[in-house]
Amino acid sequence: MTDEMPSNEPVGARFREFQAGLDQPDGKRHRRPRRRGGDGEQLTVPPADFASYYGRPVLKPPVWKYDIAGYLFTGGLAAGSALIGAGAQLTGRPGLRKVGRWTALGGVAASTYLLVHDLGRPARFHHMLRVAKVTSPMSVGTWILAAFGPLAGVAAVAELAPLLPQHGVLGLARRIAPPIGNVAGLAAAATAPALATYTGVLLADTAVPSWHDAYPSLPFVFAGSALAAASGVGLIAAPAAETAPLRRLALAAAAVEFGGGHQLERQGLTSEPYKHGRSGRLVKAGRALLAVGAATALLSRRSRVLSAISGAALVASSVATRFGVFEAGRVSARDPKYTVVPQRKRLNENRPATQL
């Protein structure tokens, strides 16, 4: 070892000073005022910023790139759209059903591409299907995606049946495709809630502080965000006469996401990245756009212009929320205070009174 210590103080003394600083309420190290000589002069060292030795983070930041943030959005969009497509199928809204099914297929195709691109090699996605481990959110999510994709694809392709000839082999396909598509659409909708929320469980299962501490609320935030994005696409692309359920769904999505987001900001120190910095601005922008989209949806009725504005705001809110949550996790992993201070607090809370 040729590296030199940052100062000449003994290592043990520096470590004790570091540990004592953790007991401060704000998680920063403070030095007590010291008197020099006999002249009574008091020299105060200003509070030092919380940092780890050699300036290195305590945790290794996530290796995921922004492909995963896009994957979080497109997966939620696909799940919400599958639910809307199934609801439109059961209530006799063919235009909305078509939009929901095709959006679900497009979303899951984009999700698969982004996931494989982040993995680096397509074979790695295949290798993940070799094992089914119920205790691993990544393994469960891979299987959910693998099951949802073909079902969404069959349901969407069934919408092409009216374009086929009425006679011959293609005529037979034209007759059997709609019922097969209906079954596939309902099956895709059955797996959609798991697809919409498992990514929240996946992030919370990591050691990244702002994700890990948000485990009770992240699935709700992602569920509301998924429904908001899917409702937005429906308001933009579906016939205005069939979008009445989407306006109510947008309000429900906003209520779920606002409720989860409120809890997200009450998790203590590790909630700071959701309120400050670039990640905080993204999260706040997502909430503002969600409020605009939900309010405009109530006023849109049969107005195509207002429906398009509402839909665009809802989709943009989902994008901002997903990227904001993703960035908040990266911020908390880089700053050691979000790891050490909560751990020290939990240690002090669990320490017996005789040891205090």
C-alpha cells in the first residue's frame, strides 16, 4: 500500500471523531470549540460537509442507464393500456379497445428492447428465463414480461381481422381471430397489474436508500402513473364518444399517485432527493402535469382539442415521474449521508437503554 493517509492524525482518533459526528441531528460532523493557549481565544471550526473517506460513496451507484428509466415508463404504459383495452372490450367500445391493445403491444415491445439494450446482449434476457425464483423481483418481472408480451401481441393482431378476405384460409382466420383476441386481451389484462407494479418492488429491493425506504409507496406511485399514461394515450387517439371512462380513470390514477407520492416524501432523510435538485424538479413537474391532465380531462368531454391537451399532460407526467424516481435513487446512492445517517439512527433506536 503506497497511498498516504489524508492527515497526520491517528486513524483511531479520526474514526472516533467520525462516529461521534453521526450523532448530530443533521447528520454532519461538528468539532467542539477549542481554546488555544491561555489567552482565552476561542477558535471554532465550521461544520464539515458529510463525506466518506477519500470522497468515495458508501454504496456503488446503480449501473443502470437511462434505458431502465424508459423501461419503467413503457412497461407501465403497456400494463395500463391492456387494462383499458380489456375494459373497452367488455363495455362494447371497439375504437378504445383497438387503441388500448395496440398501445399495450407497442409499450411492451419498447420495454423489451430497452431492457435488452441495457443488458448489453439479447442472450442475457434469455438466460434470465432459465430460472424462476419467486424471491427475486427481477426474475418474477422477467417472467411477467415474457407472459404479457405474447398475449398483448395476439390481442393486437386480432384487430387486423376485418382486413382479411372473407373466404378461404384467410377467411377462417378472419372468423376465429376476434374470439382468440378477446381471450388474449383478458389474459393480458390479468397480468397487467403485476407488470405495472413489480418495477416499484424491484427498485425497493435494492440497497439504494431513496428506493429501498420507499418500498410501501413506490408500487402505488407506479400503478397510478401507469393508468395516467394509458388514459392519456386513449384520450389522444380514441374516438371522443368512447372516452368517458378514461376521464374517470384519470382522476382515479391521480388520486392513487398523489397518495403514494405524499407517502414518498414522508420517509425521512432519504426523501430529500424527491424534493430537491434535478430529481426533485422532475417529480414536481410530474405532479403538476398530472394535476393539469386530470383537471383538463374533466372539462374535455367531447372536445378533441382539450382531450389531446389532457392526454399529452398525463403522458408527460408519467415520463417525468419515472425519470424523477430513477434519478432520485442515483442521487441517494452517491451521497454517503443517505446511507450512514439512517443506519446510525436505526442502531441508536434498537440499542438497549443500558448501553445509552
